[in-house]
Amino acid sequence: MSQVLVASNRGPVSFALSDDGALTMRRGGGGLVSGLAGVTGTAAPGAAGEHPRGPPTPASCGCARRSATRRTAARRAPGGRLDRAGHDTGGAAVRMLDIPASTFHRAYNEVANSTLWFVHHLLYDTPRRPHFDARARRDWQSYEAYNTAFADALARDAAPDAKAAIQDYHLSLAPRLLRERRPDLRIAHFSHTPWAPPEYFRLLPDDIGEQLLLGVLGADHAGFLTERWASAFLDCCALLPGARIDRELGPSRAAGTSRASGCTGSVWTGRRCGNARPSPTSWNGRAR
């Protein structure tokens, strides 16, 4: 099995710091952790690495440092590798990235959660917000730096012809950045949230909206939870200068393309073609 790396803002484990300075690890929260548990069969699946049936990959990247406790855990691990610090990561290699606290705050709190989340969930009080000023531009620079850190780590850690699965709106720019660094990789991006229709997506500044779309299109495959959200993404891509949208409504294959069966559509930008399709996650009813 080829190496598979998963990049996510949230890691597969979390930590608590006791009064004596000891770290206690427990399984992390979120849908990604639960989804990977169903695939890998582990109680605490890694945020990056190979399938546990094989040995842990020596070069993989996982999650960012989100709290002081997690930063402590990462500092105590060689190169941020939690599996090398004696933590049970379910047989996967897990690396926590060293993201400066100020960069993380601006990228995560100001851009991802206070801007992109609101756009994709159609939550803005549009007569009054959003408002993009010099501070918003500074926050966007941190979002770019945050995504660049993940792309650099993935490019460094991935084996030749490995697969990279990049998660959610926190890392919308990372697929294209990784593609520029490692064109040999197979890259997927999955959105765990809705995708805004074009009339709402246009609330973003034109250049930021274009960066987000081209960022996701750096992946070979863009996955969404529903066909409606995949279709909304394609509608937004139609705003890109020179883009060609090739929609597929059924499980057929268009002549001269390499689109997967059942694909919602393809986006051609220059010499690259990216696919967008619904890829709903599953749950194990017996485990409830």
C-alpha cells in the first residue's frame, strides 16, 4: 500500500496537563477522527501516515498546535512526532506542526472560523458585514502562511507518488501549494462543511475568492458531503477567468477525459483538470 498522508487542523489526540506537569492523552474529537477510525480500525487513528497494517511512515505530517498543552506535547516529541514520544497513536505516524501562536490565531480564528465559516454557512448580516480592511488583509497573510506550512511539511515528508488527503476550509490553499512543490503526488481535498453558492461566495474580495478556488483545484479530487455543495463549488469555479466547467450528471465517462464514474463535474484551468464530486462520510451504527 502506498503512503497516505492526512493533513488536518485538528489532530487525532488531545492532551491534558496535570499539576505535576505530566501529560495525559485521549482521543481527539471531530468527524475526521471518527471517520478514520472506521477505515483503520484503530481507537486513536493518526492524522497522518500509512494504514496501520503496515509500519508507521517515517515522514508524515498531521495537525497544528492549537493550545498551550498541545504545544507542550509537541515540544516534548522529537520533531513534533507524537508516535516517537511514546504516545499511542494507533500505529500511525503523527506530526504536530510548529505554527506560531499569532499566525495560528489569525488563520484559524479570524479567517477560517470568523470569515470562511460564515460565508459557507450563509451567516453574515449582509447589510452590515463582512468588511475587509487592512486588518483583514493581515489576517489573510497569516492564513496563507498557515497553509504554506502544511504544504511544506507534506512536500518534505511524502514518499514518491504518495497520496495526500487535505482536510477542510482551514487548508483550502494547501492543495495548490503542495502541487507546486510535489507534482508527483495524488492530492485530494475534502470539505466537511457546505460550500457557498456564487452569489454569497462573492462577498469575499475577488482575489481571495480566486485564491480559495484555485487552491482547492490544486487537488486531483475535491470532495463534498452532498451533491448540492459540490455543484455550488463548480458554480463558483465558473467565475474564474478562462475556466471551463464540464458537468456530468450520471455515471458516464465523457470521451477524452479521465473523470471518475459518477463525478459531479470537472473544472479545467489552463493545463489542469480537477474533479468535484459528493463523497459522503459513513458511520458505524453498531458502534453507537
